[in-house]
Amino acid sequence: MDRDETLRVLDDLGVDARYVTVTPGKIYPLNPRRAKLTSSRIEELKAEGVKVVRSKVLEKISSRVHSTVTEHGLFQPKERVVLGLSGGKDSLTCALIMEPLSRRLGLEVKAVLVETRLQGEPVWGEEGSKICRDIADALGFDFEYVKPEEDVGELAEENDESPCLICSLLRRRELRRFAPKIVLGHTLDDLVTTALVSAVKGEGFDVLSPVDELEGMRSDYVDFDFPPTTVVRPLLRVPEVWTERVPEETGLPVFEADCPYSKRYATTLRGRVHHALEWMALEVGIDREELLDRFHASLEKGTG
């Protein structure tokens, strides 16, 4: 059963597909009540060959994302957007949330994986690109696997600059080639960590926003005239302790990129701050989710 057939079955049985994520032969409810997913309808779907996969955490995430999308007007009907897809837990979650949004608003979504090379070795390679392609195909998104010529490690060494900065510039360049609006899976953890990193460096608080309107620019490190770009972050109020549970509850595969600069290795300032937040939550005696929410509320008061 393909996605079109799955959607047809939902329509025939009176399920409101605007509130479920649809893949071939499976649906993932985001708001079961609004989707009208009664027990009898679930049984009817099963009889028609459509499996209903319930994920409580995905439903919680959807509620926060809905508030962010509505409050900040992240998308306009029928616009073209590019989704940065890495195959990890955050980008998987973002992709799952984007599927019903794309149908509801008529969005043209292109999912793109931008490869990163470090000293000649690809971080994602064929295994990572296959997982990303499978995710995009299941959700009905066009997919592109882009392999820039530049080596992030070599560029960072040549310019005595952070590999993470070089990597982000290369990714933004490649994503921007496909659409003027870029969708990224940044989370509440990313928001707080970014703010604290900038504070530790004495640069004030650099607070990520659900919508960033970026002016045109040219980088000293990447050969590209960056045109004006809109970056949207639907998951910015969602903690990673939630996205970590999405693969387990949905049964969907993820790819953990083996990058030495990723925050779980704590080899960079960003990585150390990320781990310091875990320690702080333990020392203060509250869970990480509550700590991040408190930081976010404080940042909003301080920058509002």
C-alpha cells in the first residue's frame, strides 16, 4: 500500500488526515482526538491494512510545535521549503511533523542531506544517506544527497576556525540552493546551549529564534554569495529528552553521525556546555526538561 492509497483509506473511513503523519500503510497520530481516531476506526483501519502507531511523546511534541508554528507564522500556503535532513532523532522528528503540515498547507518540501567530509572521510556515507532517503521517501518528500567538494576539517585548519562554523556555512550554502526558506531541527537544547556558549565567550546571549530572516552575506571561508534566507525552527520549544524517545516509540530508524565535534563527545566548548547542563540539572535537583524551560523563560525575559 502506497501513501496515496493510505490517504484514500483514511478519507473513506472519516479519519482527519491533517492530524496524522502518513507513510505507506502506517499512520502516526499527532492529535488522535482531532483526527477522529476512535477505537472502532482504528480497528477498521487495521482491517484495511493500515497500521496505527501511537507515540505519546510525538503527540506532546506536536502540541508544542503547533503553538510555535501558529504563533510565529512559520509557513505560508504553497511555498517552497528545504528541510535539512540528517537522519538523527531531531531531524526525524522534524520530518514527521512536517508531513501533515506539507499536505495541510500545500508546501513543496525538498529534503536534503548535506554530506560532511573530515580529512577526506565522509561522516554519513552510503549508510546515512540511505536512512535519510528512506525517511524522505516514506513521507513523500523529494530527496537530494549533496556532497560538497570542500573538506570541513581542511578548511577549518587552513583558516584557524571552528569546524562547526565551516560545516554550518557549507550546509546553509547547499540548502539555500534549493529554496529561500530552510527548515532545521534545532531543539530547546540547542537554543539554551547556543545562548550559554555565546555568554561564556563574552558575546552576550545569542538566542536562536523560531524564525530568522538572514540578510545576504559573503563568507571569508565559503565561496558563495549568500542571498537573503529565512530559517525556521519548528522544534525550538521541544527538549531533546522528548526527541530521544521518538525512534523507540515509532520504531523508525535513525543514523547517529560519528562526528568528533558533535556535542556528545564534549570536545568543543559547545559540547562541554551541553554536558554542563546535564550536571547542573542533577545538582539543582530538577529534571533536564524543567531546567531548559526555566532557562528559556529567563532568556525571553532578558531579551524581550
